[in-house]
Amino acid sequence: MSVDPNKPGQPVSIPPEVPSMEEEDWVRFRQGVDLFNAGRFWQAHEAWEDVWRRKAGDCEYFFKGLIQAAAAFHQFEQGRYRGMMTHFSRACGKLKPFVPEYLGIDTAGFVRDLERCRESVEKPERENGGPISLPAIPRIGIV
């Protein structure tokens, strides 16, 4: 599926394009995955942002989704509930058109795990001031 540029995160019925990636793009993309999986969310965000700045079209939404996922967990580390929830929602919306896999990663599993994290902190007890906790921080799977 592809993303409707007038409605970010809303799929349309054509397959997403595979971007033209320079070697440096692939290196930074893979570094971002490794950094995210190591729990270094801000650094993953920065690695993916380097690639995103050079891309256009469908893949731009994919990289924005990864960046927002990393930002959500960075917000979690900072104890910023509202920012975390905003980034979770935006990340899921941007990544859903790229399931089940894109650029060699398991986007279906990653989106599922992001949604599980979001749902776990939307519970009423959190609304009443309880501590923020997540079931597990997801890892990005390689396919």
C-alpha cells in the first residue's frame, strides 16, 4: 500500500515504492535499527533523520514513522506521557501502510508491538496518575 499525501497515515491501494538508497543511507538506516534495539532511542532518531532528510515519496512516511516511534520511547524515558502518546499514534499511522515488511524489517510485528505499548498506557489507572509502565519495549525484527 501507498500513503495518501493529503491524509498522512491513510493507505491507498498501490504498493509502496522501494526508495533509491545510497550506501550511506543503508548504513544509517541499519545503525538506527541497531540503536533502537539497544534502547538508544534518541540516537536511532538521529540516524533515521539523516536518511529521511534525503528521501521523498512513500518512504518519507516510513522514515517519519520510525523517527516518531523512537521519539515515543525517548518521551517515555523522560516521563512525558502526552508526548509519548502523540508519537505512538503518529508512528503507527505512518507505518501501517508498510506492513507486512518494508526495507527488510518486520513492520507488521513492529506496529503490533507499538500498538500494544500504546494500549497499555491508555488504561484508566494511568489517567488517574499511576506510573507509566510498558509491557516490553519492542525490538525491530529483520526479515
